[in-house]
Amino acid sequence: MKKLRVGVTGASGYAGIELMRILGRHPNVELAAVTSRSLEGKPVIEDMPLLRHIFSDDFKFVKSDPATQAKMDDIDLWFLALPHGVAAEYARELLAAGKTVIDLSADFRLGSLERYLEFYKAEHPAPDLLKLGKYIIPELFDISKSDKLIACPGCYPTSILMPLIPLMREHAVSASGIVIDSYSGVSGGGRKADLMYSYCVRNESMTAYGLPKHRHLSEIEEQLSIAAGSDIVVQFIPHLSPTTRGIFTTIVLPAKFEGVEKVYEIWNKYYASKKFVKVLPSGKQPDTLYVSGTNRVDISAVYDSRTKNLIITSAVDNLIKGASGQAVQIMNLMFGFGEDAGLL
Amino acid sequence: MKKLRVGVTGASGYAGIELMRILGRHPNVELAAVTSRSLEGKPVIEDMPLLRHIFSDDFKFVKSDPATQAKMDDIDLWFLALPHGVAAEYARELLAAGKTVIDLSADFRLGSLERYLEFYKAEHPAPDLLKLGKYIIPELFDISKSDKLIACPGCYPTSILMPLIPLMREHAVSASGIVIDSYSGVSGGGRKADLMYSYCVRNESMTAYGLPKHRHLSEIEEQLSIAAGSDIVVQFIPHLSPTTRGIFTTIVLPAKFEGVEKVYEIWNKYYASKKFVKVLPSGKQPDTLYVSGTNRVDISAVYDSRTKNLIITSAVDNLIKGASGQAVQIMNLMFGFGEDAGLL
Amino acid sequence: MKKLRVGVTGASGYAGIELMRILGRHPNVELAAVTSRSLEGKPVIEDMPLLRHIFSDDFKFVKSDPATQAKMDDIDLWFLALPHGVAAEYARELLAAGKTVIDLSADFRLGSLERYLEFYKAEHPAPDLLKLGKYIIPELFDISKSDKLIACPGCYPTSILMPLIPLMREHAVSASGIVIDSYSGVSGGGRKADLMYSYCVRNESMTAYGLPKHRHLSEIEEQLSIAAGSDIVVQFIPHLSPTTRGIFTTIVLPAKFEGVEKVYEIWNKYYASKKFVKVLPSGKQPDTLYVSGTNRVDISAVYDSRTKNLIITSAVDNLIKGASGQAVQIMNLMFGFGEDAGLL
Amino acid sequence: MKKLRVGVTGASGYAGIELMRILGRHPNVELAAVTSRSLEGKPVIEDMPLLRHIFSDDFKFVKSDPATQAKMDDIDLWFLALPHGVAAEYARELLAAGKTVIDLSADFRLGSLERYLEFYKAEHPAPDLLKLGKYIIPELFDISKSDKLIACPGCYPTSILMPLIPLMREHAVSASGIVIDSYSGVSGGGRKADLMYSYCVRNESMTAYGLPKHRHLSEIEEQLSIAAGSDIVVQFIPHLSPTTRGIFTTIVLPAKFEGVEKVYEIWNKYYASKKFVKVLPSGKQPDTLYVSGTNRVDISAVYDSRTKNLIITSAVDNLIKGASGQAVQIMNLMFGFGEDAGLL
């Protein structure tokens, strides 16, 4: 079978490294080009030594440029691992050239321009394209090959929406009084020279940040509201913990039913056949260590009869299921590859 | 001035090591004896090499035994760093011999035998002594030299009660709908050979545990209820994160007032003059790294106008302000030493 | 193509987990059985949650027993991830039943019974089988499908022998005055409940151990002596560092030639075409982070004109190239699979 | 007793933080001023939250400027925690004004201008002052209050010279064939925004760097040569390991005598009465965890009868005994305070 030819633009960050690692050994695709503004002309493995056994010295970053990339006729699909605000201009050119675009940035995650402005403090860079963008969690949303612009969920939202959307759709839990605490590994802050992300500042450190309106909150509330059919406002508190990878999320919400039976019934309905969701028995907790390096999300729920609350917990690898792995999973489904191709 | 002669019993755990480290260089006390069942006869520094510059080879663990210790006439005060259930028998003998006892275990933290049974799954080991025990957070409770049996708060409770008790006493926050997420470093699990606490299992791991009724919940609810003057039930969710030390606590509770002014007013009233409590400006987050190795608790609050919730955060070193440091701070106050003697 | 049916015995340690992870997604093999004394009857993913997306709940540990395993007709190859001394008895039975055995223990690494006794402090458990055992570093030794008993190198030896054997064979470096410092991640100590391997004891700790005669020294000296054609004695100093994985090795040895040209010429002759060895330019250092999770070894050399020494450095993932990955690589070559099958 | 008034210039790095932490609670000194170019006017605890219980908000960085500082009449002693090349100009002005200067930089560590040029790639900034500078390891060199310019040893040199100088002075070990491997925690690289020191790059990483001529080598060889009375050239290989603090050093050198008796005899002669040196029994290894946060160096030696080598190991906290603590220890001795004042 002819391989799908794909490119990665903005490949110099942590999500970009993971994309290259996964795509470089994917049985159904050929990674035809990777682009970077800062690393143009440099061998990939010089900047990313982890990939030395996957790529040769000849495989180099090419120039990041929307127009140039749009003219690369033999590339059918581009992954955008770019900052929000920047991704949109690439998407525009690539879409115009008939390419499929899988965007890992926030540019097409939100349906509302106002919400984008409110949370990202800037006018949306491509309002006309907003309708084209499809927000996809592959286990929860339909994907078709005719989709041309995919918005991949953020890392925190993946850990939160995967357990909650099914429950919201089935009206099995309260739509108010929801409190979400998430702890992220340091790679979530990106690959950059910043004292805040230095080893000696993060080691032995646990702290909260981004209160009260982290950008991902916009996406969380929009998707929960769609799922529930009513406006949902949640308390979302992101934190940092000294790990390289992983997000652990703890969700407390007033229960509608006693016990966890209803929750598990719904989760099993949605996820029993899904390869990358593991529904753990009540009382068994997810753990970021055990999803690290995988495209899996693990979820679990406990009911507290004293408080009448449900306590839902989940764990994902922020760079894989929370970013690059999920993007590849979406591609796999769009193009009829095995859902887990390149992801085991 | 003649130094106070003190002893530590059960000195082989992490809290015991910290006690010895602090007391070994305390200007007003002489650490006259340390006891351990398992390490009897062994030089302290052989088991605890960190203390090599504080103690000589001659300083050895003596036998842990209530009767023997009660007869050590020249020791006026004993710290008990023993498991719950075991501490009580030592307390009984030592009190009978007229000693002052500062207990770091859970045996005298609760006022109710039923609650003890419910949370510790065992009959209370010394119901008759319960009334003697005084639960002391030194910034919030009166201490007098006539107290003979002090119950030191647990590590999680310290991080939770210090920000909350003043607000409860002043009825400034809701008494219901409280959600508390705490993340602890691994030393909280104790010094033991257990695969669950091994490096390769905890490194890169974030997870929840002890749901829904961690033992410390009993103490948290009892103290909050006393402070508020009404029964308080909270959702408390402990977690583990890969640090050696530290607890980071995030408390979400429905606000009674808009904004944080009232909260800060109360905190300043209680804490402005307190050496070991730092009230951070709203928006500035505590961080376990910055309390590590100190007897300080840092607290802060944010008001979220979208959810009408207060988000209170705190950080402590679980082994110091959450255990040994606080115990020494109590001793300092009881005996008229400087509050920070040995604790800087 | 019909898949090769393989089993793993002693699958409950870290090497066993890695073997199952690799074999569970290997395109050419079927992992037909995994055995464990302590975990018999338990689902694999209950003990090893990382593998939840690879195995179903039905895949359970079966009994570890040489005779039983020998009778499993449909399994052609067994990996032994057992302690030294124990592996030999399994090897005997399995070989008698005509199986191929790839042994990760030390039982068949040494050619000399005396050396085994000296370093392992026990009589060799199966002297008659010693001649059958072939010690294989796949890039340096010939493998044939007729081999029935393979001894996989230890983790430290892999990091040391891969850069040194080519140089010894070509007599390009001194055979005396060799000093080897290696630092290992904590997983090298095995998966066990031991205070020495607990998080709080290993975190922030760097130390040496096993001086002066670590067991792996026996294998290092034997193989270097074979390569050089003369008896070689080296100074080998193992250390621990707070990482989960990885070995970093620094070798200092008197140079025979000025500069590194000769070293690189030889390395390129041996390794230029090898997928899992990356010869880095002089001055560029290997790093355990960049081999973590891979089957690669990275090596480099610097010549110091002041001391006339060569400084050779290498990095491997102790659990993969240093154990399970190398074992699978050997199988791949024996059975004509792609050398990197299952290993990318 | 009137307290000694001291200042710290260049207080914004890790050594500066430690100096302020130690001096802020030192019983015999008053920390009268701290200076920083980048943080002028900022409260110290805003930049260094760890010190919140030691300093009030009013304690602010003042301008770093040699002339201004020289005019601060009430400050008698200045610690310089500045980069090499910069420290010299401060030293010049402060010395001219009659101040005592304890310099933590490299500017006055070397006796030879050529060596400075060779290793620091710049002309020495103050050749005329070189003779004034006294290189002091407090356990090994005489200190007098008339000394005005003290050069504190570097972190690696401290870990290396303390075990070796006594042996060199007594001609008890070989002066050639010395191989030194040191592993440092990340704080050794300084407090800066640099991708190389970011959490995700250092976590799980072990690597070598600075080969073959790390700057500290100049100081190591100069001091060893002085001690031995002959020119000594050593192989020194620095590495990084994922800890915040600590240096672990492993020294291999050809033995002159069988066994370790002679080594221990000499060490005991030099160090038996020293508070901050712990000579461990042969076979017991130092560990960075157990010197972390202390001003202690732990040393040990093993003799390998197979190789006729001595293996000497040591551990220090790079920021305390390797920098700030040692500087304060020197001050303590110069001014007749207790050697351990402020350092327990």
C-alpha cells in the first residue's frame, strides 16, 4: 500500500519531537518533511538526539513557511505543532492548496470568537475558517475523511473531557458545582529556556498557577456545555509537579445517583471497545507513571456517601494522548489505518 | 540558663530524624536520649548519616520501653514519634512519672472515641487520657506550661486547618461544599521498605489514594467543626507526587463575600505577627520548594467571580511544619524559649 | 508468516516487564506464556498497569516450573528473566525439550567455573551446560539459529564492552591502567521492597557501591581478555544516581596513539552499519536521557593531550539495550526477523 | 558582643541565596546589605521565597557598584558571589577602602597568570592583586585576621582536594596516573534560563561535559602540585546528574602502600578533630543525600588488591561546603566565632 505522505510544521517543541518519533516509525506514513523556523537546515537528530536510531543525519528541518509548504505537492497532510495565533495562517494556505490539516494549537478549538478573545487576549486570527475546524476527541466525535481541518484537544481538556463528556451527554451528573484539580508534568510548559522551568526551580516543587482562568478552561467549558446541552461553568485549577510527563486530574462533582454503577454503565457503553481508554474499577486509581509513553487515558470513579460527591480521576501522558499521539490516532481513523498504528 | 532535657522515642522514622536534627542543635535543650526498638544500641549516625556533624559515634539509640523511659529522672519532656495505638501506652507511663509529653501520633488528636474507631479501625488505646490531650496548632490555640500531653496535628491537617480555621471562626466562608485536594511528597508514607514507595514506582508518578476516608479527614473535620461551631463535612482527596518533602493543598469553597478582602483581613488579624505563617498576596501561589526545610506555612487566596468560589492554597514541609518542627515550636512556646529557637 | 511462539519466565521484574512490553507488540512473535512464581494466576496488567493497552485482563501469569514449561509444545523459545543460580535449572529442562533459550541472567555469561565461584560466591549450578552457552553482543558476535542457549550480557558490561571490544581486538588501546566509572539508574537494583531503593533514600543521592568486585566485573574482564588476547584487569566502579533508567559509563585508558582518529576508524568499521550503535563525534557526549526507552547505545571518545589518555563515554538504557531489548535483538537476528522488529 | 557587619554582592545566584540564608540567621553577624545588578530595589524575599521567614519585605537588594559599596562605612566584610572577571574590580575597590573580602569567584584562586589565561580564556583582571589573594580550605590552610582577600575554592576542587591534599603532602600516594570522575547536581550550572538546565532536559539525564579542560582543573592541579611539591597532572571528568545539589567524586590512583591503613592514618591526623570532615570507614561510601544541606564533606577509601589502586570517594553539598558554607566557615575562623556558627 502506498504510504501517506505527511509533514510536521513547528517541529522543534516537545509535541513536535513526539510527532516525529511516532511518525518516523509509523507503518502507513512517510514523514516527508519537518519544518522549523529556528532550526532550518539542521539535522533533526542534532537537535533531538533521542531520535538517532529513527532518522539519519540527512533528515533535516526545512524552512517553516506557509506558502512554500502549500506548494509541496507530494505531501497530503500537515500536522501543525505551532503556537496559537501562528497556526491559523499555515492552516489557511495549506487548506487552500487542498491539504488536510491536523492542528495541535488552540486556533480552531473554540466555536466562539468572543471566547477566543476573552481567553487568548487577541482577535481570532482566521474567523472565516472557524466553521471548517472540527474539534475531535477520537473516541467521542465522528471523524470523516472529508474533514480537512482538525482541532486536536489540549492536554488538560483531554484528561477532563474524556471522563466527563459521556456523563454529561447522558445527564448522569450535576452540571454545576464541579471542581477540577489537575497536576501537570513540566513538559506541559513547552521546550524553552525559562528560569521557571529550570531543573532547580521545578525539582521538589508543587504549586498552582494560571488562576482563575487558564486558557484551556475555555475549551473545557465549551465542550462540556455542548455535551450537556446547557451552559456549564467549572472551577479548574492547574498545578505543576516535578515529572517530565503526565497529567493527573481529580474531578469532584455532586452526584445525581448514589454509587458509581450509573457512571460505570455509561463509561462502559462509550469505552468498552476503545483501545486507548481503560476504565479502572472503582477504588483503583489511575497513575501517570502507568500511562507514560502511551496513548492511553485511564479513568476511575469513587462515590463518597458522606458528601454525596462523585470523585473522578484520570491520567494521561500530556505529550501523547494529550497531544501528538491523539493527533496521530485521528489521522489513523481518518485514513483507515489501524487505530493503534504507530501508537503501541 | 540550664537546658531543658528532652528525649525522643520512636526516633527511627522520618519525623524522628527531623526531631533529632532540630533538637541536636537547639540552643535551649539537651537531647538526652533517643529510643528505638529496632535500632537499640546502634549509633544514631550509623542509621542517619545526615546527622554526622551533629552527633558523635557515642550517641546511641537506647531501648524503647515505657517503664524504662519513665524512670529516666533527668528527662523532663518526651517527644513521641511512634505509630498511633503505640504512642498511648508510652504517654500513660510518662505522664504518670510527671513528664511532659508531646505526641506526634494520632492517639490524642481526636476528641471522640467513636471517630477514632471509625477512622483508625481500632478501639482507642487510652480513653481515660483523651481529656488530657490538647490538640495544638501553635498559632491558633493557647498553650500553657501546665499542659502535660500535647497532640500535634497531622501533616495534611496542618496545611488545611491553618488557612481555614480563622475563616471558620469568623464565619467568613461557607461551611458546606468544601473540596480539598492535597498532594504530598513520598516521605509522608514513612520510612519503610515497601515496593509502593520505591524510587522506580514513585518517580514520574502522580496518583490519588486513600479515598474516600483518609485517616486525617477525621481530624480535619473535627477541628473545622469546632472552629465553625457546626458540623462540617468536607471532601478530602490526598495524592502522591514525586518529591521527597512537601504538601501542597488546594481548597475550593463557595464564597460568602465577593473578592478576597475579607479573607485577607482575617488572615492578617490572626497571622500578621506570626513568624511561621506567610500570607501571600492574592495571585501569588505558595510552592512546596519554598517551604522545604522550613517550619513555615505559606497561604494564599484567589476569588473566582465566575464560579463565586474562593480558591485557597497552602504549602508546608510535611516533616517540619507538618510534624517535627511544629512539635518543637510548641515546646518553645510552652517553655518560654524563642518561638523560632532551633527552627531557623 | 507464522509467528514464532515465545514465553517469558520470571516475568515479574523490571526486565520481565520490558520483555512483555516489547514482545506484546512484536510483529513476528506471539507471546504465548509468561510465568511467575509469586504472581501465578494474576492478570499481567494488574501487576503491570503500564501494559493495559497491550494485554487484556485474560492474559495471566502461569506457574513458573521448569518441567511444566518444557512440556509446552507450542512454545519454541523461552526468555529467562530469572535470578542467577535459578536460571540454570530452567535452561536444562527447556534445552532437553528442544527449546531455544535466551537467558538474561548471569548463569551462562562466564566461561570459567572458578570465576563464577569467585564472583557469585556459589558453585556454578550447571557446569555441564557451560559450553553450550554463547555470550552474545549482537553487533560483535556471530549468531546462528543452531545456537540453543544464549547468554545476554549484563547492563554495565553492555555499556563498557561495546566501545571497548573493537579497540581491544584491534590492539588500538592499552590493555592496562583502565579505569571505568559507571552510574546506573535505580531500576538496575531490581523491583523489590528495600529501604535502600526507596524514593526518599535514592532521590538527591549519588553514591558508589559494590567496591571493589562487583559481579559484572567478572564478565567485563573475561570478554575484554578474549578480545585482546591477553589477560586484562580493570578498575570498575559502579554508582547510583536518581534516575529510573540508564547507565552512563566513563572509561579512561592510556592511549596508544595520539588523537581519536584511530578509535573512530575502528568504531566506524565495526558500527557504521549498525542500527543500534551511534558513534558520536568527538566532543559530543552521550546522555542517558537520549537513549532512554531505546535499544541504542551511544558512544564517543576524546583524547586528552595533557594526560595522553583516551576518555571514552557511553550511554544505554539498562533495561532495554542493557537487558530486554538486546535479548529481543538477538532473537530477531537468530530467526531472520528485521533486526529492529519490535524495537523502534 | 557587637555583631560583625557584612554584605553580599552578586546575591542573586544560588550561592548568593545560600549565603543570605546562612548569614541571615548567623548569631555573630548582621547582614547589612545585599547587592544585585538585576534585582536592585526588589525585596529579597520576592525573588527568593525560601527566605520569607528570615527576612522582611523591607530587606531589599541595593545597587551593585564597587565604588558605592566601598563607601558603606559600616560594613566590614564583603562576600563576592560574582562571576569571574567581575569579582576582581569589586575586590580592588573594597580592599582599597580597607574592607575584608571573601571572594567565591575564581579570580584569586590561581597563583599563575598564564594558567588563568589558559583556562579562563581572558587576561587576568587584576594581576597586581594576585599576591594578596589567599586560597583557603579552612581545614588545610592557615587563616589569619590580617588576611584581607580570601579566595574560596570551587565546588569540584573542594570535593577533590580535601581527601587528596593530606595524602600529597605526606607523599603517601602516587603523583601520576590519577583519574577523577565527579558528578554534580544541576545547581552547579548556576541560576539561569537555559534550555540545557531545564527540567525536562536534565531529568533522567546523566552525561559528561567540559572535556578535557574544565576550568576547575586549573585550581585542582595547582593545589595538588603545591601539596606534593612537584607538578601534578590529573584526568578530571565532570558530569551532570539529576539532583539539585551535591557533588560525588571518585578518585582512582595507583597506591604506594598496600591497604588503606596509611591513608586513614593521615586523614585522621588531619581531620580527626575537624567538625566538617567525616572520615568514613573503608567500605562505607559517602552519599550526596547525606551531606545535602550541610557544610560537611564525607570521605572514604578502598584499596583494590587486584589493581593496586586506591579508590577514594567524597561527597559535598556544592552550594554549602562547595561554596557559601565554606566561605562562612572561613569568616568564622578569621573573626574568632565558633567554626560552626550559623552552619548547623
